[in-house]
Amino acid sequence: MPGMTTRLIPPALGLASVAAVVLICVLSLVPGNERPHTGAPGQVEHFIAYALTGAVLTVRLRSRRTAIMLGLVVLAAVCETGQIWVPGRTAQVVDFLASSAGAVTGTLLAGAALVRWPTLGRPA
């Protein structure tokens, strides 16, 4: 049933967006030796994680792009600052900048996709 699948997309996007934010927080605040690594440079990991989160949140919350960008930038600052007290982690401005750039990029790209495809992520 195609209709059933498309009706599940918005709730799934909501869950995915919450999971992404929680995952970013958890992975930002675990000790360095316990954090999984993709093999990519740290700033690339930051950029991609925040870009994907910004994109998913934007598709789900559509009209709140500015709030999403600002919220993710604040989250990046809080998570980065929190690393000061985590063994094996350091707070770095470059990581904050990579996270913030990812949040802005993901949000803007998803916003542009919504202009082009207004029904993206909505039930049919």
C-alpha cells in the first residue's frame, strides 16, 4: 500500500530528527576512546553530522529554518564546551565552526529542496 508508506514518512522524520540530536549530544560527550570514528577527519564528521541533522529537521519542521540553524549552532557550542570536562576530549573552535557550517549548510540545502519539491517528506 503506497499510501501507508507515505503517511509514515513525517513521523519517521520526526523520530529521526530527535534521534540525530540525541546522538550528536551523546557522541560529543563520551570519552574520546569510547567514541566511534568513521576514519574521516574530525571536522568532516562534525560537518556531516550537523548537516544531516539540519536537513532532516528542516524537512520535518519546514517553516522553522532559522530556529533550526540557531538551535544547532547553540547545540554545537554547548556540546563543544561540555567536552572540556570529558576525559580524552578537548573543546576546539574549529570543531564548533565545522559543526555550525554543517548545520547552516544542511538547513539551507533542505530549504532549497523544499522550494523545488514542496511535498518532500509529506504524506501523499
